[in-house]
Amino acid sequence: MPNFFSRLRQVCWLLPALASSTLQAAPFAYVPNEKSGTLSVIDTATDQVVRQIAAGKRPRGIAADPTGRQLFVTDAASSALLLIDNAGGTPVRTVALGKSPEGVSASQDGSHVAVAVEENNSVALLDGHSGTLLADIKVQGRNPEHAVFSPDGRWLLVSAEEAEQVDVIDVAQRRQVASVAVGLRPRGIGFSPDSGRAYVACELVNAVYVIDMAARKAVATIPAGKNANGIVVHPSGKQVYVSNGIDGTVMVIDTASNEVTATIPVGKRPWNMAITPDGAKLYVANGRSNSVSVIDTASARKVADIAVGELPWGVVIR
């Protein structure tokens, strides 16, 4: 009998640790639903929605810290950034910003968070741990939508609705230091893993521009579908994915040749996307279908459509 109770105590002691490791083992996809005021949480192992998190009245941009414990969500209705405790599913802090905050990005090391603030024509730079506002950086483009960190954390590239360029912010200097000419209305931005190149979807010219970050100039233009929008770079750096809002497709671009190798039908008005850390699955927010399409990257085909809330804006995976 003593041995029984001893083993029971060991099992009870191990259960919380096992539960914690299980939660951390599988990546989850977090989808802000702009009209529903929620985040849909998808288990990428099963492609099922496992819970909903309240996230203000009009959530749009989303990012997460490297551990996935804290989510950063813009609420356009309250002109604020919500810092949400993932485990509890509740906001732990609200940071006031300018009107109409949109895209959010977190640096890979978790030290900084950046928010594109449309009506301020600026990027808010925050401490990634405390949420303290460090700087409000004016940019040239009007109505900025995305502000995306390079993997090395040195740069922010900023796209804007009323622009024919992406603006370059030096993170250490906390100011815009350059602009790179691209097509009209740049939207989604992605970087190669070594930070050497950036890929920018330009909505009104239906193309993806390839930027050499050292030279600070576009070195290639790749024809895409109608209203090219979201961009994701595969972790290997060998493929880039672009969503086409009017066509309802995602195109696969080979980065060695800068050519489209596949076109994959998804839902209506595909918007922003995210890829699993192993590069195996791509998740696409379909704003007009109220769904997320799942693409198997090895076969370049859609394998699932997952119902979420109304007007899904994007996806982050942790």
C-alpha cells in the first residue's frame, strides 16, 4: 500500500507538466475575426477550432511572442493594441494608439512589437515584454497597413494603401531611413530567412516585387493574380506564397527562378496567411467565406476549409 500511494503522488506531480508540454508541443493558429470581435483558435494537428477568445470589437492585426504565451491584437474600434494572455484568454493590458491600427508584427527575439497605425501615418514601436510604447515613427506612405520585422530584427518594412513604395525603418534608430519603389498599393510583406530579400505584394498592379535589402531596390517583378495581397515565405526560403483577393487563389513562387509554379483555389477574398514552423501547412484567412483554408505545401493543394468567425483578417501560428 505505501508503494501505491507513492506512485500516485508521482503521477499527480507529473500530470501538470505533461499537460503543459502537450499544450506547447502542437502549434495553434490564431485567427482574428474582424466582424465577430473574436479570435478563433485552431489546433493545427487536427485542423479543428478548439476555442474562441474575445478580442475587442474589431480585431484585425495579430502577432504573438516567441513562446505563444502573449498575443498582440489591434482593435480598430478602440484604437488600441490588446495584450492578451493566451492561457487565460483575457486582455492583460490595453495600449492606446492612433486611429485605425492595423497590421502587427513581433520581432523573432520577442524584444519588439510594431503596429501600423493608418490614420496617424505612423508605426508604433513597443517593448515586446511590457507593451510600453517606445516610439511613434512617422512614415512616408499614407494609411500604412503592415509593418514587418526582418528576421534579424534590424529593419521594419512598411506598406501603405496610398503608396508606390515601401518605407524602411531602422529599428535601432527608431526612424525611417529609406524608401523602395514598388507597385501601387503595396500590401503583404515577407522576408527570406537570411533577411537579404523581401517580397511585397502590390494589390493594384497584381504583382509581387522582390527587394534586395542591401541595395534597397526592387530586383524583380513577378506577375500574380488579381488583387495580390498576403505574403508568406516558406521557412526554407525556397517558396513564397501570395494570396489573390479577387481570384480566390494562392500562388506558389519558386524563389530560385522567381516564377509561379502552382495556383491553388481557396475561399473568397483570401487575405493574410501564416505557415507552420515546419513549413508543412499554410493557413489562409478567407475574409468573405468566413473560413480558413489549409494548404498542404508538399503537394500544393488545399486539404481543408475551417469555419471561423465573420471577416477573418489574418492568421498567426505559435
